[in-house]
Amino acid sequence: MTHETTVGVLCFPGSNCEHDVVAALEGLGAPARIVWHSDSDLSGFGGLVVPGGFAHGDYLRPGAIARFSPAMDALRDFAERGGPVLGICNGFQVLTEAGLLPGALMRNAGMRFICTTVECEVASSSSVLTAAVPAGTVLRLPVNHYEGNYTCSAGDLAELEQNGQVVLRYRDNPNGSTGDIAGIANRTGNVVGLMPHPERASSALLGSADGLPLLQSFVDAIARGGGASQASRVAS
Amino acid sequence: MTGSPQSAGSDPDRAVVPVGTHRALGLTDEEYAGIERVLGRKPTAVELSMYAVMWSEHCSYKSSRAHLSRLPTEGPQVILGPGENAGVVDVGDGLAIALRIESHNHPSAIEPYQGAATGVGGILRDIFTMGARPIALMDGLFVGTLDDARSRYLLDGIVRGVAGYGNSVGVPTIGGQITTAPGYRGNPLVNVFCLGLLRREHLVLAAASGAGNLVVLLGSRTGRDGIGGVSVLASSEFAGEGAAKRPSVQVADPYEEKRLIEACLELLSAGLVVGIQDLGGAGLACATSETAAKGGMSMEVDLSAVPRREPAMSGVEVMTSESQERMLAVVTPENFATVRAVCERFEVEAAVIGTVAEPDPDGVGRLRIRDEVGGAVLGEMPAASLADDAPRYRRPIAEPGDLAARRAVRAARLDPAGRHDDALLAMLVDPAWIYRQYDHQLFLNTVRGPGEADAAVLRLAAPGIAWQGKGLALSCDANPGWCAIDPRAGTAATVAESVLNVACTGARPLALVNCLNFGNPEHPEVMWQLTEAIEGMSEACEALGVPVVGGNVSLYNASDGADIEPTPVVAVAGLIEQLASPPPAIGWQNGDTLVLLGEAAGSLAGSRYARDVLGERDGSLSPVDLAAHLRLCNLVAELVAAECSAEPAGVLHGVHDVADGGLAVALAEVAWRSGSGASAEVARPEELFAELPPRAMIATADPTAIEHAAADHGVAARIIGRAGGGRLAVSGPDGAILVDAPLAALGEAMTANLAGRLDIAPSAH
């Protein structure tokens, strides 16, 4: 059975990293297309990315309004069927607000916006973003956020750690996140959210190409027909 | 005319204008008489308010315009020079850049976050109104010294404002400059530069043409914010009444602007608008009159159709409100439905507020303001009169009476037997505290971001415009210390440094834009400073082959009777023909030989050392030999460009300009960034901190190659030391140690002098 391989990059009013994500994916040979948030039909896509930016101006709370867009209902269905979904920065915030990932992102510990490049360590390969990157790999990745301070309940944290759902950790935590968490996956590994921007680390000319192995994992998962290497674990 | 402007009832727009109202609006009696001459009668309230804002210093350049014509503006690459919303310059491959810099000083002094944020919003609109996608911002910030609590508050708020708007609207802030000096305590300066990239065929001008075309207001609703901002705020001095002027500061909404950018760029690339103009200073008064005047047409404006944020706004308020995030587009009636559909998709409001009309039978294009279609005329005037008939002043010019005496003061000397570690440490500043709050990476173009090289380096690309291998170098520079003792030579040196900065990334300069921040033009000495600065800028731009394609003049920068020091800010854009590898950063490798290129350093006059350490503000600035400087810039650009190709020459390991702070500061900055020390020798002690002429320091493993190249270009070259070790040590000609500091001390000072004063606790990273 054939399946879709094009990546849909959701764009809300106020998103701003959608072009960069498309460019980085296309650089890997993966077709990608921007989808407007009011579109409720995402049937043509093999993977979905919620990119960075300030969806709906981050008004009320980052992601708080975006979760109600028609495209998010379709994204939820897609994720529940095991489709690969990636939320980067503001996209991570949107996915937590939508309940697709546990926890929340608070303001940075220093109460300032941070744009810099940090070292992250792959903490688990059990996700569509890290399947091809061995745990322990250190990557130099840009971060760019005001609300990147990940937090969750003690119970959620224990579960995340126990199930290998923490996929990326900061080596020198820039924002005060719980457990130095930079990125997490859902239980089945097909939905991933992270604060660093892998698409910004897509060329040595721009200072780092360390984001490419992550995006390649995501593209590979789509090529396999979704669901990641853990597809067999996707119940029902 | 169809019914004389009326005066009736209690409606403020129709009431008789009380005698003397013009003075409260910032107009002189002579200027008021000029309005009566233009109209042939007394103005209505709406008319008077429109002339007041349009004839303000901020909009009319009435004190500076006569002098600005001196600036060289021509070059084969120039598509549009000064006078448009932005300068436009050809960069090949069918592409062009649009660039502009503007001040938002007075609003930032009163409300730093909103003042700085709306400054960013305003400059962005100047760029995308040309059809260009904004891809880079830079900020030039000037505040009081950071031992002062209010200056810390202002800088914190300004940086948060630039970050809050720029990050959110989705345009990276890739560079800038920060100056702290006592003179900016009461009147900080916030200058914001923006650059956009466009396909040449998408260039759109702000002209209304085609009788019957619709005048469409896009974006935010009009409110009571920023009423008279240009006249009340920007065109008069501060005298301690800041809080009372807060209603004249506009409020920023970057989310609205983001949607407006996307909607406008789509409208422009689809050819759906005939002309477009942003609404900035003077609001609708400016946008309607300028578009009508540029098109040589009349325009009917229906105030009742302007979407409002508040009820019961008067016509005066609607025409002069500076509510942000609005654009005025001229659209054919056939296209309007499509325009509205595009706007609806981006959730941008689009309202038809008027129509373009043939010029009146006497050949004059008039602006006619009504309170509803076919309703009473609240104002009517020749559209061009608001701009063209504005007063032009040749204000008195006088050099300071004590100029000769001050220039005769001999420059300070440095103790040849002393240690100067503390002076050096006090001058080190790491601006990372500022730029780490700015998104400087968006659009995947940033090859050299802030702090990495002397200019920011971007790939020449934008969403929808694929990269074809070229690079863009951008530098924003100012040095009020130089300009304070010699505005002419100081401004020339500022231009020289900026051109050298882009050369240090392998770029040839394409164009320059300037923001001239000065004090009260009614002071003859301020006018002397302004004219001298324009002369110095002209000389340097001519000698270095850089056209001035746009500018902004900000006057009345004064508080409690004291004018700021003359502060011309320049931004230079340069082109890197082939950007396959990143240009060398500010850095060196252990064992590198350090080569200093350029003419020998002059005196300490005007240097940061003289001002900040010695408190010395007199003397004669060392002049810059512009012909020698051009040779230096060409040499450096050539050497660096050879490192930017697909197969880098590998000769240069690092490059850094030597200017502000002098050689000692340059050495310390490179040592700290490289994590590697150096030992160096100066020809005389003053060379540690002397700033002029601007020079370049090269780190190389092949000094002979550099010396040969320098000789070929007729540039002086001197080996000054070697990189390596954990300390920075500089000795004098007699071998005496002048500076000896461990790297850790340099790093601590870098952080303490800026971040340490602004963060409650220095952050852990």
C-alpha cells in the first residue's frame, strides 16, 4: 500500500518558522508544504510539523488559542492513528496546550527571551525524531524562546523518565526546565515536542548541521509509513 | 469647491478655531500665516491639525532639508535614493534590497518598551511598503551610564521592546550598537534599521493614480494613541514633563503587524495594489496627502468610513492619530473583492475610506476630507502643500566660541611606566546580554550573527527568494565621542569605520543610510554640528564610494536645557559576491602572528579612554586619510573574500577592526572570544587606546603573504605580536609591561560591565 510522504507544516497567524522548516526538509529531499490553520483536511500528508513562532501572537498564553484551530483537530486524529508529528518551540507549546504531550512550558528562569546555541544530548532513541540518533549523541542546536522552561507533575516526570519519553536534554540548561528537558515524546514515540530548533542547525555555513540527523529521523519515519520504529507499539 | 468648510455647532471639527490654537500644536505665528496664505483663508480645525503635524520638524525636515542635499546619493547600483519610504539598491540576479533607519527617541524616553517596540514596527512598514520582505533589523541604542538606575530601567525596557516586537513579528535582529554616556540620561536614543529583499519587478511606490480607484485602509483600527506624536513629542525638547506626554506614545501590536506584512506582501506580489503607503508619523494626514501628491491626483477621504477603536473620535483625532499597524493602499474597484479576500484570510481589516479623483479643474490635486460620502467638507487643501509648502529654515549656524581653545588642548599622554590593566578592564563590554534577547537566526540566513564578526553576514535570500550564493554584510555604527570634539572629522571617521567593518567580512559597500540625532536646531551651535556632520559624511562617502540612499533626522534631543552630543548613526550594507564559506570570525589560533593594517594611530583625543577614564573632552581628533583608508578597506575585503569561497585560501584565521577602545580593547575582545591569550607590543603607549584612524588586525599563520598583499595595495602593515597562552600582555617600545591580564579577568569584566549591571543575578550560563 502506498502512503503519503509530503510533510505538512501548519501555519497559524503569527507563526514564523514555517518557511525555515520547509527549507530544511526540502534540503533533505523531503517534500513539504505549508498548511493554513483553518484547513481541517490533512489527509494528503505523511507527517506534520507545528513550527516555531508566535501563533495568534502568543496572546493569552503560547498555544492557548492555536489549539482550537480546525487543523489541530485533524492533527489530533492523525497523531492518534500513529502519524509522525513534530512540534518545534512554539509548536511544542501548542502540542502541550492541545494535550498531545504532557506538561507545560513556563517562562525562562531568567525571565528573559533567550536566543543562543546550546549543546543537547539525545536521551532516548524511542521517537520519530531520534530513532536514527544514538542516545548520548551531543548536538549543537539553536534555542530561541521566552517560554521554554518545561515543567510537569512529579508523576508525569517519573513516567516520562521511565518510558524513555525524554528524548533531548540540555547539557547546560538555559531556561530552568525540569530535569534539563529540551524535548519529549508521547508514549508511542510518534509525537515529539522540543524547544531547540533543528531546522536552524541545517547547514555548516549557518554554524551547525547538527539538526539534520534529527530531521532525517523524522523523514525516515514518514517514509516507513509513520508510527516510528515503535509503530508496532501503537495500540489499536 | 463644493461647499465651503463649515463652522457650526459644538462639533469640534466644525467649531471656530480659537485664536492661538496653532501655538499649542507646535506652530509659530509665521507658520500659521503660511497656512492662511496656502489656503487663502483661515484653516478649519482639521486642516490646522494636519498642517501642524505635517509641518513639524519630524515630518518636514524644515531645519535640515536645506543641508541634506549635500550628501552624495548617486551610484550605478542605486534604484531609489532618499525621499522614498526606503532606499532601494540593485544586488544583481534581478533582486534589490530596500533599507532605511529611523529614530524613535522621544517615545522611548517616556515609555521605553512601547517606544522601542513601535520604532521597530514603523521601520518594518517602511520596508514592506516597497514590496520587500523584511529580513534583518539592527538597533542603535544610546543611554546614560549604567550606574544610574533610570538609565538601567530605560535600557532594559528598550531591549525588551525591540525583542518583544522583532521576535514576535518574525524578523531577526542581527546586529546593532550600544553606547552609554552621561549625556543620554534624560534623552536616550533608539535608532532602528531594517533591510528587506525584493524582486525588482515587485517594487511598488507610494503614489495614488487612476481616478476612481479606491483608497483602502488596512490593518488596525484607529484610536486615540499617538495623537500629535510627531509634533508634541518628536519636535520639542524634554523638560521634565514626560509623564504628561504619555498619551502621545503609540502602543505596539506585533501580531497585527505580522498579519499585515503577510497580507501586504501577498497583495503586492500578486499586483493587486496600484500604490501603497505605510501610516507612521502624522498618520492619515501624511499617508493620504503624500500618496495623492505623488500621483498628482485629488483624493476624497470619508472619515466616517475609518474603522475606530473608540467612539466619538473627532475628525482631528482620526486624521492625526498615530495608531500603529496600518497601511493605505490604492486599489482598482475590480480588484477590491480579491484584496478583501486576501485580507480576510490573514484576519486583516480592509476598509474603503476614499477615492482617487482627477485633479481639480485648476490642475491642482486636492485632498478633501468629509465626514461622510457627499457630506460636509471638514478640510480641503492642495495635497502637495502639506509636504512641499512646509517651511524651510536656514537657521543660524555658529561654531562654538571656545572651539579653538578646546581644540588647542594637547591630547593626554599615557604613563609609559604605568600599568593600564584597570583602564582596559573598565572599557570591556560584552553586548551579548542585549543580542541574546533578540532572535538573530530566523530565515536561516545568519552566517555571522551579532558578536561573531565586525559586521553581521547573511545569505542573500528570503522566504520565496532562493539563495543564489551571495552574501550581505551589515554594520551599524556611531561614535559620539569622536563627533563631540569634531563633528565633521568624527562623522567621516564613523563612516570609515562602518565601511571597514563590512570589509572585514569580505564585502564591498553598496549603500549607506543615516540617522542624524542632534539637539535643538534653534541653538546655532547645534546647527553647526549638524552641518559639519553632513559635510564629514559627504566627504567620507564620496571618498569611499558609498552612496547615501536614505536618512532620518531627529532634532530636539535635549533634556533640561542640555543638548545631546552630536550622534550621527550610520548603517552600511555591503555585498559578498561569493559566500560559500563563512568569513573568518573575530578570533585567532594559538601561534598565529598578529598583523596590524593601516596608518599609525594618532592621539587619544576623542577616545573612550580620554572620555571615560580621564574625563577629558577636548583636543583635536586625529584625521582619517580617506584615500589610505579606501586602500585598507579594499585590501581587507579582498583578503577576507578569498576565505569566503568554496575553497578558502586559509591565510586569515581571524580579523577584527581596531577603532572604539583602541588596540588594547581589540586585543582583549579577540583573546576572550578565542579563549587564547596573546603577547603584543605597541609603538608608543598611547597606541593602547588611541582609536583613529580605524585599522584592522589580522591573525595569520602566513604573515609574509599578508605583508606582500599590503605592499601591493599601498597599505602599511606591522607585525605586533603572537597569539597563545592564558594572558593578554602588551608591552611598550622599551619593553615595559603596560597591560598584563589573565583571560578570566577579561571575561569577568566583559560580563560585569553590562549584564552584571542589568540582571539581578548574573545568569548561570
